[in-house]
Amino acid sequence: MNLITWTALGIFVLVYIVISFELVNKTVIALLGAMVFIALHIVGQEDAFQSIDWNVIFLLISMMVIVGITKSTGLFQYVAIKTAKAAKGDPIRILVALSGVTALFSAFLDNVTTILIIAPVTILIAVELGISPVPFLISEAMASNIGGTATLIGDPPNIMIGSAAKLDFLAFLLNLAPIIGVIFLAFVGVVYLLFRKDMVVTNERRARVMEFDESRSIENPVLLKKCLIVLGFVILGFLLHGMLQVEAATISMLGASILLLLTGKQEIDEYFRDIEWGTIFFFIGLFILVGGIVELGVIRLLAQKLLAVTQGNMKLTAVLLIWASGIISAIVDNIPYVATMIPMIKDIVSSVGQDASFPLWWSLALGACLGGNGTLVGASANVIAAGLASKSGYKITFLDFTRYGVLVTLASLVLSTLYILVRYF
């Protein structure tokens, strides 16, 4: 490798370390690194912008708009309270039920948004029950990461994988949802064993939860109906977009545009404030950085090294991907990791063929998304849950989360490995 390549690799590794350990705001450092790449002519400006996956960018933006509008109706709080009452105020049943709702929401919404919606209601319910909300919040954060793995739009790494590998919503549902269902059941068993002793309350406390009025959560019934109709059509569009030969980003952007029209407001700026612009520009910077090292041939070299280690054995490569992705994603942000791995798998695809390498995409998705449960810093949802707990006077330490997360992650990775081996080999 020449001086330019070593310089680019050094910058990329430095940015990666800063992002992973949150030494500087990740959006700022990703954009700065990308602009340094362009300024040093490591990658040309035109090539840099061509390396941005606009399908991912517009899918994220449009789903943020849809979720923001739907959130304003109070739907998610309504479901959370209704779920707690359906569990008859029994704390362990509430924990399991809210974890299930969180996993389901996370299959269609951004994980961070899901936690921001569910966690405040959860804390309120736990306080009324007279017990700590910590077990609830830890369980919901992990359920969010599990549920988000099931679909194309559930977690940003899946959106990136789907766009790069040309895998549609139905492909993710058919290939990942079955094992995620099994993993969630195993997760329920683990959290039941871990937390059941902390879930003892009086009948009087249960009665307080049963007195909640979920109907007061609905702030705009008319808009809620519009949101449900549009969401229904968007999900249907996702299921059919492979047959329709229309990208998921187009479907979600169409849904967001229609929903903005149906709000009946002339000023829509308040809904655009719900877009996480920091996340969007983080992706843009990251795509340019990865595009630069791909252009220099670094990724191709790494792909060749990986194939040399596994001697071209796809079964061994898939297993290695699951565990390497799971362990690395427990320690560092899985988004830059997946962004780096995608071109590597593409190179493997070009060497061994699409059919032979097909399971590698699912291995990457399972390892990267489920590995986030390994530690407190493994996923944004975990950090947000801990932050909300702290604001309410409860502390979730790194050790508190990790001692539970490691068990859940190990069980998830073992089940994922068995699934990949049995189904695809």
C-alpha cells in the first residue's frame, strides 16, 4: 500500500475510534473525516457524493417524519398503558408484555424513538407499582434491539444491508423474523429468571395501575386515523416493493408526503424538527469515508484475507461473521462497523457468487444488531434507556446492564448460529 492508502486508513481508524468511544460528537467527526478525505484528494468530490447511499438516507428521513406525526397523536402511550392493564397490574407480566410491545414497535420504528416513547410510561407504571423501573428499562432496551433485527426498517444496519444487497422487506421478514421470534422467546425466559424476584407488589399497588385511563393519551383522534391508514399502506408497500420494483425509500417518502398533506397544517416545520438531522449527516459522512477506502482497495484486501482464513468455506465464514459482528458490536457502534463490512461482503460475493454468499448478509445482520445487547454502550437504545432512568432518579451502571446483556447476547448468538447452519447449509 502507498502513502495515500496508509494516510486514508489512518484517518479512517482514528475516526472509527473517536466514534466508538464517543470522544467527540459522532456526526461532527464523521463529517470532518469525510471532508479531510475530499480535501486531501483521497476521494474526489463527485465520487464522494456518489458513494452516499441515498436510498438509506431518504428511507430514514421519511420514516422519521411518519413516526413523528404518529407520535403526536398519543398512539404509542395508549398502547403501553393498555398493555399494562391487560396484564392485570402483575409486574412480571407487565415487564414481558411491554418488552413484547417494544420489540414489535422496533420492527417498524427507529429503536431510539421506541425507547423514548415507551420508557416514560414504563417509569410511571413502575413508580405506581412501588418498584424500580430499572429491570423494565433494561428489558425494553434489549427487546428493542431484538425486535429491530426482524425487518428491513427495524434497525439502521438492516437498512444499509438491504440497500447494498438489493434485499427487499419481504426477504428480511422471511429470513430473519423466524429466528427473531425464537430469540425473543428465549429472551423472555432469561428476563423472567433474572427479574422475577424483584417483581413483588401489593394488590393495592396493582389497583393503581388498573385505574389508569388510556383514552386520555389520545390527543388527536382524527389525525390518528389518518396515521393508521397511511402506515397500513406504507407497510403493505414495503411487503410488495420487490414485486412493484419500487425502492422502500420511495414508498416511505410517498407515505410521509401524503401524511404531511393530511395533517391539514400550512406550517409543517414542527414535524421536520422530529427528523434526527445529526443521524442523517452522520450517515452521509460515514458513506464518504467508507467509499474512500473502498476506492483505494483496502476493503478488497481485507475480503481476500478473510477468505484466506476460512479457505473459501462459506459455512465457516458465516459463523465467523455472526460472532465477530456480535462481539465487535457489543463494544463499538454497529453502524460504522456494518458500513465497513458491506463492501467486504460484496467483494466476497464477486468471488464466490451471489447464491453461495447469500447467508453472509443474514449473518452480518444478526451479529451486528443482536450484539448491541452485550453492553450498555452496544446500542443507542441502551444509552437512551439509562439516560431516562437517571433523569428519574434511578441508575443503570455499565456493569448492571452488561451482566444481564452478556447472557442475552450469548443466547442470541448461539441460536443465530444454529439457525444459519440448519437453514442455509
